Amino acid sequence: MGTADFEKVKKPLTTRSFLTALSEVTMIPRTRSGLREKKAEQMLNLMEALKDNDDINNVYATSTFRMRSSRLCTDDCSGR
């Protein structure tokens, strides 16, 4: 679904006074890759550094991982 398709869905809803808290096009991976703990930690550090950069708007990843430490990121690594 591209932005044109998104607008085809969004426009009829807004013209019928449906209110939305958020509406956006986002990237959802078709495949995912697993990472072990050390690589997962490195990936989290990279994602945090990218998110802290004012020139970067969004950060996406196709990785899934579990970590024994307090930092846990599974299926959705979008910054929750």
C-alpha cells in the first residue's frame, strides 16, 4: 500500500467526520532476521544513536531479538 492508496482510504473517512489520533504510512518488513544478544545490543545502540540525530525522521529495523538484560526489544523495535 503506497501513499496514493493510503489517501484513497483516508479521505472518505475524514469526509464522514471520523476522527483519528494518528494516520500515517509506515514500513512493515515482509521478512525478519533474528539477532543474538551481543548483536542485538549493538543494533539497539545504533538505533538509539540514529533516533537522537535531528536529521533522521524514522528508524526501521527487520530484526527480532530477546535479551536477558533489562533492555528488551522483540517483534516491534519502533522505540516503545
